[in-house]
Amino acid sequence: MRMNATGRVLHDPKGGSFRFDAGAVCLDFAHTGGEGKYEVFESLRQPSDLAAWLAQPPLAVVMTDAVTPGDLAAAKSLRQAIWDAAHARADGRPLSSEAVAILNRAAAEAPLVPELAADGTTAGWAPPVRATQALSSLAREMIELLSGPFAGRIRECASDNCPLVFVDTSRPGARRWCAMERCGNRHKLRALRARQAQ
């Protein structure tokens, strides 16, 4: 149930997969699909898909109330606002008023409430557990990210064809790639081939 443990395996519709750590659960959530050209990456097609994503660590949310189509629509709206805000921050642009309003509206809902188990050694979420609470917690994390000490470290992958965003929590603040084993290695290989061609 640790909110600070991040990362997911992303699947490319053309084949292959790789582990991507966005550095924040809200940014992991932003990479669950999208609109337009990102529709091919959509992983939240049904309310049950949202429930399954939220049930995975680090959130490990077990819903006591079923996820509804309205919850799914709200989740996709929040996901797009997180995506737009992260890209705006990475590009040094102002955040759109629409993204800010969606983040604030989601954050205004009651968040997930942690609850210590009777044994005092494990924790979960206090019931009732609803999708709106999980979305509120994701929105609050994004607000903290945008207004906190790592706000200037929200980055887009340096690859010319990779739109993934992450928060660079490395000590030197020098992370450039979504994942070294994906875009970082591709860049190294292209650089090597260019040197060999000279």
C-alpha cells in the first residue's frame, strides 16, 4: 500500500513490453492509454479494467463499491488532465485551465484513508473504498508533484518519438530516458552506428 513505490510494465501494441517507472503513481496512471493516436494503448476499456489497475500495487485498492461507467469516465478525464499538465510542465508551458479545474475537482473528493490492521504490522484502506477516493488520491499526488520540490523535474523522454513523461528523482537530476532498456539503448545504438558510418 505504499504510494511511493512506482512503475509498471507497459506493452507496445506492435509487440514487446518494458518496465517504466514514471516516479509517481499519478504519472503511471497517465500512461494507461489516451485519446486520439494514444487510443491504441488504451488499457481502461471497462469499469473492471479501472478496478484491476487500482488493485495493483502500490495502491492495492480493493473496492467495496463497484466501479461504475461514470467512475471510468471520470478516471479518463483525470488521466488526460494529468497527461496534459505533465507535458505542459515538462515543456515549460503554463497548465491549461481545464486541466487545473479537473485536477482540483477530483482532489476535492474524499481521498483513500489508510487503516492499520489489528496486528499493527500491515495496513489497507478503510472502508468504504470507492473509485472516486482513489482518483482523489491520484489527483492530490499530481497537485503535490506540480507544486512541490520536484515540479521542475517533470520530464518527457528525450527520444524524438517517445511521449512518456516521468519525474526525475535521481540525485543529479540527469535522467533523460523513459527507460534505459528502451529509448536509452536505442539512442546508444543509433549513436554507435553513426560513429561507425563516419
